[in-house]
Amino acid sequence: MQVQEERLVILDTETTGINPREGHRIVEIGCVEMINRQLTGRTYHAYINPQFEMEQEVIDVHGLTNEFLADKPLFAQVAQEFIDFIKGAELIIHNAKFDVGFMDHEFALTRKQLPMTHDICKVTDTLKVSKDEFGSPKTLDFLAKHYRVDGLIDRTYHGALIDAQLLAYVYIEMTRKQSALNLSDSDSDGTGNDANAIRRLSSERPALKVVQATEQEQQAHIDRLKIIADKGAEPLWQTQALAVKE
């Protein structure tokens, strides 16, 4: 059976602030590739000159200084290679509204008629997934500790590539049950048919052979029921039958 390839790109950004409408820009992009839930080792990483003077409290979060970013490329210079990396993949982002908002703002600023994020990729927001799972949205730090993957990455600073790598581990654990169930709509039996679809047997099939219990097997069954009765219990199917009648 041929397995359909599922390409995910786990993405994170670092910025000069929280609102692109106030002139804030992206300063770092980090992406990690995963195919069929396996990390491939391929990444995309870029530091970007925001042409914006950052305040110290922002620098303290991601550790990127104005001096460090001064000679880095502008977003317009890396935009196409960034799009080429994420194109056609499903983006996995924690708090996607924030990152996608900045990405779309940057795409528009290039004035190159670049597509918006949702025109390039499908986006899954793990912040929303965490709300469904825990009843309220959870931070990446919370999820990393909950799934016990926080020790896999050194997060002295919240770098984009570092956080993307951590989110990749969180996502694997967060969706492990879904993978085990294997109930994806794309499941196929190799013939182009849905492997999970109900299949009806032909009415012309041979009759099933009915195997009757032997006398020895029937007696063994009676003996087992007597043991259960002697212990003051009843067989499960009898208990359920009585509950239904009541």
C-alpha cells in the first residue's frame, strides 16, 4: 500500500514588537520540515534586518541586537526563498494569528504582488489545538513541560528556529493519538479508495462456515459459569441484559 506523503513545516518568527500596524517587523524566521511525522533534518532559517530600532525589553526576549541585525538581508531579499520552502506544506504554528499576520504584512511590503500565507499553505494553529485538548489555550512552554519535551531544546533565548524545533516535538506528542487511530481522510488502500470506507460483501459470496461447540467445550463453559456463581458474581453479559430491561 502506497502511503501518501504528508509534508509539514513547523514555523516560528521573532519580531520587533507585537503589532505590524505600528511598524513592527520580522527579525528572524525558523522552519523545521517534517514528512509523515518524521523530522527530515531540513530547515529554513534567516535573520532579517527590520530597519526598525528595537527596544531593550524586546532584545532581552530573543537576544537579537540592533547591531547584529544591521548587516542582515531585508525581508524582500529572502521572501522568495522563504515561500519556496513553505509552499504546498501544512504550516504548524503556535498562535498562528500572530505569525501569519506579520508574514502577510511583510509579503505586502515587498510590493512584488506576493501571495498571502493562506494562498501558499494550509495553516494549523497549535494554540487552538491546545484549547480543544485542555479546555483553554496553553503556551508553548506549558505544552513542552506537559509532554515532557522541554529538556530537548536549550531555550536560553526564544529564537525562532529553536522554538520551531521545540514545537515540532510538542506537535508529535500532541497528535500521537490521532496518528495511532489512523483515521485520516487521505487513507487509501492503494487502489485510490478510502481505506476507512465501509465495504459491503458480495451477496454471491459462499456461506460462512458455522462451527458448533463440542460437548466437551459446552461442559467446560457450564463449569466456568458455576465457578463465577459460587463467587457471588454473574457473567458480564447477563448483568448488562438485566440493566437494559430495568
